[in-house]
Amino acid sequence: MKNKYIMYTLLLGLLAALSLVSCDKQEIETYHANRSLFFERWKQTSATARERIDTVGYSFSHYVGETELTHEFQIKLIGALLEEDTEYRVSVVDSLTTATGDQYSLPEKLMFHKGMASDVLPVTLKKAPSLKDKQVYLTLRLVANENFGLGYTGYSDVKIRFNDQEVIPLWWTQEVTDAYLGKYSFKKLETIIAANEGFSTFEGLSDTEKRKIALKTKAYILANNIKEENGDPMEVPMY
């Protein structure tokens, strides 16, 4: 009887120990599973509208004199805020990338900072002679590690296309043509940049800011008697 009691007690102790190990393991797994990351893909285009951005585009021709451009992808955290800076992983998707290693760079170590619900992944694009002839793509993918899982399905990849070709910027829409800057030409873009120090895009600017840029450009054109490459007047419709 005594031996049965001892065996029963030992069995209970063993089950309790296994339970504690299981709980500890579950707590660790839950801790990591409760934190995951995803790329923010939606951009606020107006007070009431949003647009999903799957690919961002750059042309070095729009950034006169620049040899490097940096784009910051926003990364969102799902779960409790971090108490210390924590490493996450990103990989280059070779099958969806045509850019070569000399055309871009990523930080050596990727850290999601403590106390933040969102952070940024900076990607540096590098101007290369080959970009004059072709457009290249760089696709990046979040990868789960011991610190973070993956967030929402379809939000783990981001893509950049870039070149150094004289193409019309995406922000030069029909509205910009009709109301602010007139018909696009590369020489007009160079003139806008010369007339407005630090200018790179209409994107995110208020109507007042856009109007100011257009008027400064118009005054610069008149003051310097600038014409289009074919000799036609360079026109800006803003008054």
C-alpha cells in the first residue's frame, strides 16, 4: 500500500513538471506569435480616400544631381510594443528582382525600435549608367524569425521599380497638366526643379503649395526666357 502511495506521488510530481515545461514552452511560443510584422500598403490620397500601393517607382532623371535615393517602406507591428530594439528579417526575392547588387543597398542590421507601433525599412537606390537603358525591379519580403511572425496575408512583399530614363513622373497627372504645370516635357521638369530649390514631387502637397511652385516656375521661365527644346514657348497655365 505504501509503495502504491509513493508511486502515485511520483506520478503526480512528474505530471506537474511536464505541465510546467509545457506551459513555459507555450508562453515562449505565444510571446513570439503575438508579435508579427507587415508592410503598410495603403496610402492616404485625400481626406476621404486611400489607395493601395503595390509598387513604388523612381527615375533618377527626376532628381537632378542626385546619385542616391532613399525610399522608406513603413512596417507595422501587430502585438504588444517592444521593450527593446529587436531584429527582424527581410530577404530579396530573386525571382522577382532584376536590379543588381550595385544598384541598391539595405541596412546591415534591421531593427524594429522599442515603443513603436510602426517603423521604417530604408532602401537606398544607386544611380548606375545601365539605368539609362532599362528599368529594373527590386522585390523585398518579410521573413519570420525568432522575434516576429508574419502579419496579414498579401502584405509581406514590397516592390520598387527604378531607372534613369526621361519618363513622365507618376505625380504629373492630368489635373497637374490642366491646372498647374501644363504639358509635360523633361526640360520643363528641369526648369521646375531649378526654380524651386529642394523640389522633387507634387505628391502630398496642398493646393496652395502646388500653386506657389507653379507661379515660381512661371516667373523663372519669363525671367530667363526659357523655351522648349523645339523652340516653342514653355507654358504654365497657372495665374
